[in-house]
Amino acid sequence: RAEIIYKPKVFMSYLAGINHSGRLNANIHLITAVHDHHDLADDSLNQDWSGATTAEFQSYPGCGHHLDMLKNEHLSHNAGVISGILNKIFEG
């Protein structure tokens, strides 16, 4: 149990320490997780990434907490969001 808690915290510390000074020349599409005050991943991943790109940033509401977004009860909704993003990209 301690390892299950420890590994995500170490990963989040790693992410926080990365130098994000550059900017992508590509659109960023973020599917947000349901916010939970107890879930560190939700707080750190559901942020505004518009400063990380020279192109467009778009955020889409996802279904479920970050670690549950691909579980059966949320998969259909989130797959639909991804499908919509891909259709938007390829229909240009």
C-alpha cells in the first residue's frame, strides 16, 4: 500500500521539476478529469496549457477522476470526446 501511494507522489514531483520553458508549435487538446480535492493528479493535470503552445489550446470536459477515465463507466463518454477531437483535426 505504501508503494502505491509513494510512486504517484514521486512521479508528480518529477513532473513539477521539469523545465517547461519551451513552447510547442502544435495544438494542445486537454480532456480534463473530474476534480477531486483528494486527488493530486487531478489538481496538477487540469491546468491551462495555453502558454505551452504557439498554436491553439482547447480543453474538453472528461468523465471520471484522472485514474478512472478509461474505466467502463467513463469510457464511452471519453472515447466520444476523443472522436470529436479527431474529427475536428481531420476535417480541418
